[in-house]
Amino acid sequence: MERITKKALSLITILLCLIIIQAPAKSEEMSVAQMTIPQTVSYDDCTKSYNISAEKLLYLTLASISANRFEIREMQSKTGYILFKAANKEFLATVVYYGLNKSMLKITPVNNNYYFAPGIVFNIFKYIDLNYEKPIESIPKT
């Protein structure tokens, strides 16, 4: 009986070690392959708050959409929304005003189907994170 118990414990230990080795480590950032493969994206991943004015966030969002070579379909600066197309899907980027230097950006699919490549949203947020400290410059007319 003692012999069977020792074998059972050693077998369980081996199985647990195999499970731990094969379980992927949770990382903060996704790999490039994971960002380009369509998957279900949570609503929380589609929203992000910033400590900048809503007007500056709107400009940065426009610049980010343009830098990622997405097609801007429609925009309205007064209400703070941008309709754009990426990967044959339409998205709505909405800037929400919270206060003097507080705003939030929501990027949601127009058809409410959250099955898309998460890189679309994450690349826009990453561009804004990299450039929010830079001043807004106007391009001189020629």
C-alpha cells in the first residue's frame, strides 16, 4: 500500500511539473503574431484614459489613425468622434471629455462584433502614448 501511494505521489508530481512547464507565461505585451490574428477583444482593452485635454487627444487620435494607414471615413471635432476603416472593418474612435486635462479614448467596432485583430486598437494607443508629451504643431499653408 505504501508503495502504491509513493508511486501515485510521484506521478502526480510529474504531471504537475509538465502542466507548469507547458503553461504559457502571461506577458504584458502581445507578440506581433497575436496582434494580427483576429480574436475576441474585451471592451476594457478598447478604452484608455489620458491626462491630456480632449482636443489634444482628438488630434493625436487622428494622427495615429493616419500613421497606421487606416482610412478615415468621417470625423467630427465638436462631438469628438472619428469613423475609420481598418482590416475591412469600420471602427468608431470617440474622445470623451472628463475635465480640464482628463479625457478618455474609446475605440469600438461599428458592428459591435469584438472579433478583430487587437493590434488595430493597441497600435493607436501606443502611438498616443509615445507622442502625448509633444506639442501640437500646425502645418503652415503654402
